[in-house]
Amino acid sequence: MDYLSWFPERIAELRMQKNVSARDMSLSLGQSASYINKIENGHIMPSMAGFLYICEYFNMTPRQFFDAEAHAPVSVREIQRHLERLTPAQAEHILQVVRDLGEKNEKPGRK
């Protein structure tokens, strides 16, 4: 994988899932208003500390950040927080719904 190309795309993907502008994210990280925009456009790369702050901003570990197969980790973390408050019966019901959705996506001809 070409991480130099993928990295900026990953930040943009996660930022959009969080529904926040590049400017707002930059300012939340204590950086200049154009910081995230420059990363997403491939003009700069964050320092290691900057990367860790970005992971913290998204409430994820570096390992989760680099999991290319996880397309919606921000949403999954939010879902997880809500699931932890359910009763066992409610959680089982949600699990069955997720299994059903997964099976539908695995059928031939489906994306």
C-alpha cells in the first residue's frame, strides 16, 4: 500500500465521517486553520506527536487508524458506546440485525 497517498485520504475520510470541517479540526488540534487542509492535499505530513493528536481527536488508536478495512471506525466507536448501555436482550436483538445486514452484503452481486 502507498501510505503516502493513503494517509491524507484516510484523514479526509475520518474527518467527513465526523462531519467537521478541515478548519475546525485544525483549530481543535491547536494548529493553524489550514493545517488539516495541507495534510489532506499532500503538502505536509504531521509529526509523530501530531499524528497521535489526530488519533486522539478521532478517539481511535494508531492501529485503528491504519486498519484500511475499517471504513467507518468513527461511527463504529459511537455505536459501541451506545451498545454498552443496552440490556443483554436489546444487545442480542441488535446483533441479529447486524448479522442479517452482513449476510445480505455477502450475497453474490452485492457490494
